[in-house]
Amino acid sequence: MTRELLSRIAETLYWIGRYVERADDIARLLDVALRRALAGEEDGTAVFAILGHKGAGPQTAETMVGRLAYDATDPGSISGCVRAARENARGVREIISSETWECLNVTWNELPAMRAAAERLGPHHYLRYVRERSAMFFGLADGTMSRDDGWRFIVLGRSLERADMTSRLLAVYHASVSGPPSPASPTWRLLLEACGADESFTRTHRGDRSKVLEFLLLDRLFPRSVMHALATAEQCLAELAPHHGRAGMADAARAAIGRVRMTLEYADTASLPEQLPGLLAALQEAGEAATLAITDRFFQHTAPAGWVRGGSSWAGV
């Protein structure tokens, strides 16, 4: 295969990982937000802010679902992400396993039926389906693909997307608690539930609210923490492009991720609330630098797709 073809395949696999993880993340966040909206505790403002829709005011539950779940033309919606992942997978069917391709293909083809069922049973039926299919895809990738570079690019994309979402949630929470009180401000429970961390956190820290930041940022064992996602991304990069020099780090992406991971590694857990703005800024800078460096080193020189037009994200630089 030519170098250009290898570059195209690597980029496609990387974005499959990001899109599937993004669909899962949005489904988790939207599921929590809709439950809170029914209780009168959420008006959609925080959800749109987390996903990069600047200036979005209060939204009805129907508007949130329509824009963030069902709109296949919007790359920042669940349906748009599934569509993009499936289209990317169709172009690399000879690289991924048949089971992973079938998972994405069936998921996309079943979405209209899931949406129709959601009209009768409620949107949680649709959102649960997306979460389950996302988990199935990554489980099949882990169970049926060799641990080669193709698998590493999928995991690399998933890891950076996961770190991005967790840091977005933390950034919006910090902005809400720093400003005037609002009934739509996300709470710690929203953060934990949107990250799929509520049960694991409760088992680990017995519901000690003072440990939430530590858990979502620094926990080495929880797979959706920023620390775990960064460590996984760094390991993928180390295996994709081993560094054999005696000094320094020539891989700019690995260096950017490694520096911010070490900052988190040695952060003072007692003063995390005070350090949070600086840590989130460092994470944003590291993510942008890593995305640019990965694109420059491994992919064709095309601008990667962002969350939304005009939004700021690790993917949209």
C-alpha cells in the first residue's frame, strides 16, 4: 500500500473511534439532561454549552432531542456521529473486523426504527440503544481486532474524545459555580452520571462530594477519567511511533499529552478546586497541540472536523 493510502486509513480509523465515543458521550449527557428537565432542574442551556453551541438559550426537551439526537445532517448530533462513523467504516472494511463493521452498519440502519419507538416510549429508549451499541462496537474492536496500528488509532481517537468530554463537563460546571446561581447549572451528580461514573464513584468514595474532582480528573482506574484517557492515548502514541532517542521527545503529540498528564499526576488533591481553571486550560492547550501533531505526523493535511461550527474543541482546531 502507498504511504498516502496508509495515511488515509489511519485517519479514518482515528475518526471512527472519535465519532463512536462522541455519540456515546452525547447520549449519556442528553439522557441525564432530559431526566433533569422532567424534574424542572434543567433547561438545556448547560447541555448546549458543553457541546460547544455558544449563546444557546433555554431549550425545550423536544428541541434538545431533535437537535442533539435525531438530526443526521448535524455532525454534532448522535445520528450525525453514527452516520459519520458508519461511512468511515465502509471505506476500511478490509482493515476492521467484519463484526465491527456489521455493528456500525446495523446501528445506523436501525436508528429510524429506534426513533419511531422513541416517539411512543420516550427518547430514553433511543439513547439507551446508542449507548449499548457504542459499547458493543468498542467491545468487538477489543475482542476481534489484532492489537496492531489499526486498533491503536481507534483507541487513540476514543481516548482523546473521552478526555475532551470530561474536561468540557468540568469546564461548564466551573463556569456555572463561578457565576450567579442558576437552576440550570449542572450539579456534581449531573457530571458523574453524564460520565457514567456515579456508581463507580459511590463505591470508591462512598458519595464524598469533595472527591468528585479527584475522581473525574485523576483516578487511574476509572476508564472515563481524564488521567486514564490521557495515559491510554499516550500509550497508543508510544506504540504507533516508538521513541528511540537517548534524550528529549521527538513526538510532539506524545510530548503534549505527557506534559499535561504529569501535571495531573503530581497535582495537589487538596487544592484541586483552586487549580481547576489552570488545569482545564492546560488540558485544552494539550488537546489542541496533540490533535495538530497527530494530524501532521500521521494523516493527510486536512482540517479535522469539530464538534460544531464555530465551537472550540480538541477536534476543531
